[in-house]
Amino acid sequence: MKIRTAEIIRLSIPFTDGSSGVGLMPQQWTHLDVALLKLTTEDGVVGWGDGFAYHCAGATIAALQDMVLPHVVGAEIDDIPAFNHLLQKRLHLHGRYGITIFAISAVDTALWDIAAKQQGVSLARLLSDSPRPSVPAYASLVRYGNPEQVAAFTADVVARGYQTVKLHEIALDCIQAGVEAAGSGVRVTTDVNCNWSLDEAHRMMPEMKRLGLYWVEEPVFPPDDAATLGALQARHGVSIASGENACTLTEFRRTIPMIDFVQPSVTKVGGVSEAVAICDAAAEAGKRVMPHSPYFGPGYWATVQVTAAKPNAELFEFFWIQPEAFIDPTIPTPVDGRITVPDRPGIGFEPDPDVLAKYRVA
């Protein structure tokens, strides 16, 4: 394929989630920021991607405009993973990870969307001879910081058919409230977002064991300290999950041997190419993948497709918020805890022009 044009569309979509809007992000969080990328080939095939953009949309877009897209427009691309690595090599002086890789993620996902469309198949079918037609999902709640709210939201998602619930709680009373509200037979996890000190983690992990948590996610800072995560898991017998803040297979090679659950994020990790490589590396190590996907643009759709294609991708993360609009209103959301995988060419995403017009940021 040869890329003729690239267009960046910045969106800001309000959402509600029943929380105070503080706790998960550095600032109050009330809008979904989207750095949407549209690539068009010389023969008119369009591919869509996005790079991680919550509270950093300007930086991700600047990286696309100034660093990444000058290498993409006009390029003849036959091997997407090889082109991804070429971009990484050419841009490594600007930072191996973070914003640079967020921007590359947008390009890579758009390229895979194009490649699958050119073959007339879904991305899942391009990646696998026997993709799953549907995938199980878990409800990923926000942080409420209030046991009553935690219990109410947990009970709600369980009533809707979810068999796994992720909290983002860091206090024992809130975590216990979620476990009790979930009831027997429902798996509960919590994402600590690195909020515990190592001493706190050693005090809390036995409680997590007592409560039977399916995993504890990113308990301490830094989240890529593989030796510390592995030691916590081994000492306390509670599965550790990590990876949402790691970029490329190179970083994951350190943590895959040490933890039970591997969490690549398509919009952060380097796109579909790196997510697939991480799934394969995890499979070789006998580890399960729990893709990170708290977003609703092309990264969401690509994650559904990759999850369907990779047998060791166990659960899809569905972020429990209510956006004012979905960029593509046909988004496949869970029904009774499962997502039907779109079987049309590409990742399946096609934005609604009215939504783009309404929520576009100049």
C-alpha cells in the first residue's frame, strides 16, 4: 500500500460515570480526548487509528504531525510490523516510549485496518484462521472511593451478566464492598494504579488473598518493576496484572515471565503489530493476556479483533462510563458479558460524520 494523505481529527466527548471525576487521572476527568487518525491510500482505501490521548491529546497530535506522519505520507508499505519498527528506529532520539509510541500506535492501527480491507476480511480473520465470533468481556468500573457506590455499581454490572468485574479501588473497605456485592461465582479484580507503597502492598496483598481477588493490577510504582511485581505475586499468592503503561514487546519481555496477566493497550503499546507480538510472546510463556482498552475509538475496535484472533487473550475490558456519543454508533458493546466481533472488512470502525462535526476540537 502507498499512503497518499493523512488527516488528524481531535475530538472531546463528554461522559458521565457516577463518580466525582477525580482519582484515576491527574486532573478532573469528564471528557474523552481522542486523537483520531485517517490514512488514505493512493487507491482510496481508508484506514482509521488513534493514539492514547487522555489529557495528552495535544502532545500525541504534535508527535503525529511533527515526527511520525512525515515518514508515513508517500511511503510504500508492504510489511506493517517492519514499518512500525522502522518508525521506532528513526524516531528513537525523541524517546523510545510514551508519546512517540502513542503516535506510532495510531499509524499502525490504521495500516492494519487498510490491510484487512484490501483483503476483504476482518482484522481478526487476517490475523487468524479461526477467530472467535464473540469474546467475553469484563466490566471495568471507575474509582468511586465510597463503599456504598462501589457495591451499587458492582451489583448493577453483575445483574447485567458480567462474570468478572474490575474495581479501581485502593482502600480495603471499598474493595471488600465490591467483592461482597459481586457475590459467589463472580471474579473481582482491582486496579491500584500504583497508589500503594511497597509496605502498603505487603499489608494489603494478604487481604486481597482473603477476599479471593482474581488479580491485583499495578499495585506499586513503577508499574514496570518486574522484579518487585514478581516478588509480590510469589510471596502473597495473588496474581499480578500489569502492562497498560508499557510500550512495545521490548518492555513486556521483562514482565511476562514475572506476572500472571499481561495487559497491552493498543493505543499505547505500538498498535496492532506490537499487541499481536506481545500476545504471541505471552502464549509462548504460558501467560494469559487481558488487553487494556478503556477507550471507544479505533483502538477499541482493534482490540476486539485482536482478542478474537488470539486464544490466550482471555477477556476484553469494557470501561463502565456513559459517553455522550460513540464515534461509531454501531460499536459492539457487551451483551450478557460478551461482545460479538464485527465481521466486516478491517477493524469494523466507521465514524459518524455528525459526531465528528459536533465534538471536533479546532
